[in-house]
Amino acid sequence: LSLNGAAEGPLTAAFSIDYGYAVHFTRDAFAPSNATLREAFAGEGAGPAAARALPVIDSGVLAAWPGLPAKLRAYAEASEGRLQLAGEPVVLPGGEAAKQSEAPARQVLDAINERGIDRHSYVLVIGGGAVVDAAGYAAGIAHRGVRLVRMPTTVLAQNDAGIGVKNGINGYGKKNFIGTFAPPAAVVNDLELLTTLDDRDWRAGASEAVKVALLKDRAFFNELETLAPALNARDLDAMERLVRRCAALHMGHIEGNGDPFELGSARPLDFGHWSAHKLEALSDTRLRHGEAVAIGIALDVTYAHLAGMLAAEPWQAVLDLFTALGLPLTAPELDDPRLLDGLREFREHLGGLLTVTLIDGLGSGVEVHEIDHQLMHRAIGRLQEVAGPTGDVRECAVTP
Ligand SMILES: NC(=O)c1ccc[n+]([C@@H]2O[C@H](COP(=O)([O-])OP(=O)(O)OC[C@H]3O[C@@H](n4cnc5c(N)ncnc54)[C@H](O)[C@@H]3O)[C@@H](O)[C@H]2O)c1
Ligand SMILES: [Zn+2]
């Protein structure tokens, strides 16, 4: 800051902030002998004093794991004073309901206020991407930001939603309209929690893995083709492989692409998402985020193929992989004339130039700044043709 310059021109201040956090992978995180979660708090420089944490839990997780609050309590008691819980868990409605109104985030704010959570204390959120987003938003704005440890409990949250820097809730009929960029203190992925997911949620998160593979890593795409039968049989080791590799590619992107808070106009990781977000909204959240992403990517690769960017063979390989993973390629909402408003809304969310990521090969993302609406309509028709009659989301039976 230069006071001498005051008379001549603007005062300036320039600074940078170092961010960094770890994403841990473990199983049975609440076993007293498992140090991962304790260390996730200690790593934040909590010092010799205990880390105080307000637990927030997804109602769906609580239903599937009714003993979890007691286990968490016992875990904190066994931590020899290093982790102290600020009361019983706040329970938020699981799924998109956590983000559809301000009430769930308000529940967390109320508890932060009433239980004296300060900027050196934590919110510990245990849940799917929606609950993690809502609790993260509340943590991000209370006292202008209290510390956050996330324990994501779905495939999508462990490999994507729960490991990044974004938090938020929906508003004005738009996804994630209200929110913050706020990196967590740490993330703990307990793979075992995934075993109670219903089939649709088990499968849906895989579409984000297909997404990053298509953008960045052809070998991972081929690995997903190989893993598909085991994933269908709900093999947890296969899922761990998927989650870890997807999370690694994601974090590499956040760290390496130079724009973690998305100040530019490009959002490469939002491949397939301009339509996915719109499909989710048009379906009144009947479509899961991951299902909508599978359809959105299927649509954009079909567009890229018709535009002459993507050869027939990789195009077909993408559709085949989604099918092998039990993910849908179409939904009735593709016929909704409002679908293409998604392009405008996608641009508005970021501002600047329309930037849509497509691929010109497996593992090779490219940015385009124009989408030919006529051709996009043809892509919808072509996709519906090859994917069979436009159906509802298939409820896939587990194939043993
Ligand atoms: N912040 C980000 O960067 C980011 C990125 C991608 C997606 N998202 C958001 O994530 C949300 C979707 O998250 P999601 O796919 O994790 O689904 P979700 O949070 O909607 O959860 C789906 C269902 O699974 C239940 N559930 C969660 N964990 C469970 C478990 N272990 N056992 C049994 N049931 C369980 C929930 O109660 C809910 O009913 C969307 O709102 C999306 O916008 C955020
Ligand atoms: Zn996504």
C-alpha cells in the first residue's frame, strides 16, 4: 500500500492467499482406532486445544446408518480430547430438498449461532452432494466463513461434488444461484458408506468419472469400460478405483488449471452440464444430477459427431459405456422446447463469452464458443434414434 501515491492515483493492495486441503480415503471412519478423521481436524492447525465440530447429517444417511450419531459420539470420546462435538447432529433433508429452499441452510446457521461455533471451530457435514452443498454454504457465510470438514456419502459427492471449492443452494428456479467459493479444511471419503446407496445413486456418480475421463484421460476411459461389470455387481473395490481416479483428476484440475474460483468464462469440467442442469430442473429433480449428466454428455458427443468434430467410433464408445454402466442416454425432457434456454443460462451463470466444452476424441476436451441450435435439435433427434424410444430413467436391476 503506497500512501505517497494517494494524491496522484488509486491506492492499490495486492495479495495472494495459499489454499490447500487433503482428500482422505478410508473405510469405517468412525472406528475408534481409525485416525483419519481426527487427523483431518488436526491438520487444520487446531493446536493443542480440541477441535470443536458441529455435526450435520443427511436424513437419508441417518436412515441407512441409524447408529451413526452414537458411533460419532464414541469416536469423539475416544479421541482423548482432540475432537469435541458441539451437540447432537443437525439433520438436514437428504437430496435436492436440502438446496431447494433456504430453510435447511438456515438450520445450520441457527445451530452455528446457538452452539457457539466460531471461526476456529468446524462444521462436520456427512451427506450427499446436496446436503454437503447446503451445509457448506451455511459454513461459508456464518462469521464470513467457519471451517468445514466434509464427509461425502454418495459416489457423486466423493468423486466430484464434495471435493471441490464450491458450495451453494438453488434460488430463483436456478441451480446453485446462491453460494460461495470456499475450500474445505479437509475431506474424508469413507467408501463403506457407499454400500447403502440405492442402485440409482450408486450408478449416477459414475457419469462424472466418464466425464473427466473423456476430457483428460483416455486410459481411464478404457479402465471404466473394463470395470463396468464389477461396478454393476456393486463391487466396492472397483468403485474405490473409480472414485479415487476421478477425484485425482478433479483435484489436479482445480490445482493446475489456474482458475479455481472460475473467474474466467470457461468451465471445462462442466462438459455436458449446460443441458444437464436444465434437464434436472425440467424434470422437477426426478432426474438425478449424475443421470442428467450422462444424458447431457450423450447429447453433446452426438452434437460433436454431427458437427464433424468427433468420429463415429469414439461417439459410439461413449454411448456404449453409459449403457454398460446402467445410465440413461435420453429422457422425455429432451423434447422440451425450453431445453436450449440452458445454453443462455449456462453463459449467464459465468458471464462473459459462451464457452461450452466438447470433445474431439476420447480424453481430449475442446472449447467452442458457438452452438448451432439447428444442429443441436438434430443431435437430439439422432440420440433418440440410436438410444431407442425416449424412455424414462431406467430403474436398473443389479446384475450379479
Ligand atoms: N459443489 C459442487 O461442486 C457440486 C458438483 C456436482 C454436483 N453438485 C450437487 O450435488 C447434488 C447431488 O448430489 P448427490 O448425487 O450426492 O445426491 P444427493 O445429495 O441428492 O443424495 C441422493 C440421495 O441419497 C441419499 N443418501 C446420501 N448418502 C447416502 C448413503 N450413504 N446411503 C443411503 N442414502 C444416501 C440422500 O439422502 C438422497 O436421498 C446436486 O445438488 C448437485 O448440484 C455440487
Ligand atoms: Zn456435475
